[in-house]
Amino acid sequence: MAKRGGFPGGMPGNMNNLMKQAQRMQRQMEEAQKELEEKEVTATAGGGAVEITVTGKHEIKKVKLDPEVVDPDDVEMLEDLIMAAANEAFRKLEEESQSQMAKFTGGMGGMF
């Protein structure tokens, strides 16, 4: 009568190793995610006239405006510059996030 459960031919040891590796990778990914959340990224627009800093939690932390860019007769330009700087900061943050995650998925082949 065959034993129930387990794997024939010594698989439990290999399965144990796989589980340990998966748990280690999960911890490392959680640590990387926490690091990303604490990260800050800054981007500018208009040759530095507008500077925006965002956090890894996708929150705008700081907006810095050159006084020369504040023109009551051209509010649209200031709005466009703020939007451009914010979008660039979020794009940089996404690149950083993808770079961090690539460290974990790079060796996986087509597994994911």
C-alpha cells in the first residue's frame, strides 16, 4: 500500500528548500517595498522653475516654485509646469520601483 502524502524519491527536501527560498524572497520583497515607500524622488519642469518632490507612497511632499513663474496673467502655464513636474516625479518613482522588483524577478525566467 502506498504512503499517503509526501513525494516519492526524496522530494520533501527539495520542496522544503523551495519553500525556504520563497519565504526568503518574500521577506526581501517586503523590505524592498518598505524602502521604496520611504524613498523620495524630485523632478523639475520649466528649466527648474517648478520642482516637485514625491514619496514612494505616491504622495506629493513638496512643491517649490520660482517666483518668476507665478504670473497672474498666465496661470495655465504654471498649472502645466506643475503637472509636468509631478508626472515626471511619478514616472521616476515607477522606474525605481520596477528596477527594485526586477532584482527579484530577473532570474525567474518565464515563471511569472
